[in-house]
Amino acid sequence: MKDVQQKTLTAGTEETFTMQLKRSKFLVKNFTSGNITVKLGNNDSSSTIGAGMFEIVFNNVEDVAGKGAEATNVVKVTASQAGNVEVASVDF
């Protein structure tokens, strides 16, 4: 299944992408003319992606034997300028 969503964001408003699949990695494409900040799940930390750029945003693997990265289906994006953003699930 291809799990991709595109939304038009309003500047300064956090938009939640609720994906169909729980993943620990997402490909986020910023089609706006400003920076976006991206948070996964309930994380307080964020990644910043510049205008016209893309990044694979992921949860780190816990330093515990046999434990993988936390999976989520929630990606929260805030744009500094209005425009389109695309989020795609990329791992399992």
C-alpha cells in the first residue's frame, strides 16, 4: 500500500497528518516558500526542513538489545509560509 498525503498548510498553524500505516520513518517534502518544522508522534523535538527541500524524518532506535524505533502514524507539521507539504510512509 502506498501511504501518502498532501495538504495545503496555513502559516503558523500546526497541521496533523494521520497516516494509515504506523512507521518510524517518513519522507516529508516541503513545497512552501519557507521553513517547516516536523514532529513525529508525541515527540517534543522537531526537524526543520527548508523551502523546496525534502528529508526522511525518523525516530531513533532505543539503545536496548532487540528494541527498534517507536512507530507512529502521526506527523505534525508547522509551516512558516503557507503552501503544500507531502508526507509519505517509507519503512516497516
